[in-house]
Amino acid sequence: MPNPALHSIHIHPLKAAGGHASREAVVEPWGLAGDRRWVLIDSAGRAVTQRPHPRLALAAVEPQPDGGIRVSAPGMKPLTVGVPEPGETVPVEFLRDKSEAVPADPAADAWFSAFLDLDARLGYLDDPATRRPVNAAYGRPGETVSFADAFPLLLTTLSSLDALNSLIAQGDHADEGPLPMNRFRPNVVVEGVAPWAEDDWSRIAVGDVVFRVARKCARCVVTTTDQRTAERGKEPLRTLAHHRRSGDQLLFGLNLIPESTGTIRIGDPLTILE
């Protein structure tokens, strides 16, 4: 088995939309630079996600050098959106907490509303250092998170995906596999470790950047969504329910909180500190 190392890096500029692969990324206290700094907000003030709107997977989002984004999707003309000026904010409600976002260009609201067939507003996270604390049950005072579901980063491993796909191949929905890693929408993917080795990690380093494991990641219906077609199936939740259940949670991957900052790059060694 090769030495443990960083296999790939993935940034999702807009929460719940398509991801962007990168060879390197800056780790900030609240996550990877540029990751989940944008969010769609529905008419009730809730963050729009793939849970009720799987079509959002079809929206491709390219980060721009100035922090803006360029969005494209089937049947839609591409649109570039700049970072809004500081000022007015609007509330946005997540699964377990609330935050604030700066409204973006109304043209972006119209674009996403037409694509998703719902009343949506695009918002930007202007101050990730103060807007949204990490869940107090897992975070320390002063630790914050972007517009990610709950934690700054998500880590997965190639070997655990291979093991999961082997289990899917033995199950009732073998025709749905093998599943690609993008079903799990990670930030960092690790190679060179044994399947499920991450279950025993509590503190790691990628290159020189140190991370604390907050908890194992509980998975939802988004993992059953084909990120290329927005169609849904039964896997991997059916197999996770049989092999990776802890109480009412189905587990795959680790939620991480940075303990230091810096730049990570593909090929950086992974060190298990605790």
C-alpha cells in the first residue's frame, strides 16, 4: 500500500451546486478558501439544497479570481456574478442554525429561480470569521463555519469508497454501482490507507496543516443523487444502513475542523497524529 497522501481537493463555491477540482487550496479557519461562500435562499428564508431540489446538482459553478462565480446549467445562458458590496444582509436558515448573507445581483436571483422553478435569492457570506459558529457540541469558542452543512471540511478515502462499492455489488441494487466519489461531495480525498481506517482518527495533518476530527459524517438523501443527471436511486444509503449504521445515522467520511491554516496540495503526506 502506498504512503497515505492527499489524492484530490474539491471546492464547492455555491452550497449544494457542482464542485470544482483543484490541485491546491488555502485552508482557512472556516474551511477551504472559496468553499461554500455562496448560498441560495428560498422564499421562506431557508438554504436551498439538493435534499428537496436535486436539480441543483446540474448547476456548474466556476470560482473567479475576485471571489465571484460563473454559473452554467442545461438550457441556461452562463452568468457571471460578482461579490456584492458589503451592507444589507438577509437571514438564512440551515438545518440546525441560522446565519446572514449579503444579497447578490438580482440577475442571479432570476437565473436560479428560472433554472430551479422556485423563488430563490443568491446570497454571499461576507464575514466567515463571525457569521456562523460551529455547533457548540463539537466546536471550540471562536470556531466558525462557512455555508457548509455543519463543519468546515469533509474528508473521505478512496479505500473506503472501494469497500463500500464492493458491498453495494453484493446487495439488492448492484446495478446502481459502482458509485463515484462525487456522491459524497468531499473537500479532501485521501489515498494509501486501509478501508475504514479513518474511523480511528481523531487528529490528523495534511502536509503542515493540522485538523481535528469533529465526528464521523452522517449521510443523507443527497448521496443517492447522480451528480451528472440529478436522478435518484437507493444507494448508497441502503448499503450504509446495513453496514455503517450508528443509531439513526449512516456514516461515511469525517467532518474536520482546522487547527491551523496554510496551503494543502495534491500529493501532500497524511499524518495520523492521534
